[in-house]
Amino acid sequence: MEVIFDNKANVMQAKIRAVHDKSVIYSVTTDQTVWSRTHTYVKDVNPTIGGETATTVGVINWKAKTFEVNGQRKHLNAIRRKPIGFSGLREKARYWKWGEGREEYAILHQEEGWEATCTSTGEVEATFTVPYRPQLFGKVKPIVLNLTRTALAKDEVFLILVFIYCEAKRQEKMNSAGGW
């Protein structure tokens, strides 16, 4: 599945659209206070027949540091780990796993964006391409999310939340180092 975020480089407020027909699959909204963000919601805008108009399928609670996928909530410490030992000094990847019986993904930022590699197979299961620099003139490239069939079937919403979280934290870090 290949989708784009339609709001330039803002992953916190966007519609996630299918590339082939530009139809909206998910909407991403973020509630904020004056000082910080509180929740980021991923809503399925194509719910089942007879369902609501939009169903919340994923939530990041920034203050409580929790992720919620399809009604199941877990603390960040339960789903993310950093490498330990000497290899952890050199390795930039963080390891994410929703739960038992699910795949673990090494999430790493490359020059083009984020990459999720399945630790059991070594295959890249998802990419999250973020435009490196905004352009002053011309068309801005959108953020592109690619998921393989395996990732799509098992961890679609989880990986969307992980990429949103990682990119928001990266942008936050880049902005705080900006020299203002």
C-alpha cells in the first residue's frame, strides 16, 4: 500500500490518501494546549457498513506516553526498546513491537526518511519518506508511506502511529536545535 499525507510536512494534521485515486483512507488530527500536544488521533474515514462516520483506530497520548491501537492501550516502555550494550552506542535504530505474536521492527532514520525493518526476516516492511527540505518555489513533495502486504495485514495502524511519533520527535529535536 502506498499512501500520501496531504498536508506537506505536517504529520500531526493531515489526511492519508491512497496514491492511485487520492481517496482518503485515514485522517490524522492532534489536540494541543498552549504549551504542548495532548493526543494524536488516527481515524478510519471508511468504517464498516452501519458504523459511525469515522472510527478512531489509533491514539498517541503524548503526556501519558501511551499508544492505543483498536482499543488496546500500551505504555511506550512496553512497545519500544533501545539497543543495550556497546552496540547501542553506535546503533541509531529503535525497536518497536506491539505485542506477543507480532513482528518486531527496527525503526531507523535515513536521509530520505524512516525505514521499518522486520528483525526476524531482515526485510524492509515499511518506509516513510519525508521531504528533506521545503522548497521556496515549486511544488512540495508530500510525505509518502509504503507498507508491504505483511506489514499491512498485521501492523498497519501501529506502524502509522510509530512513524508519526518518530517524525514528530525528530522535527521537535531539529526545531529546538535551530538557534532561536
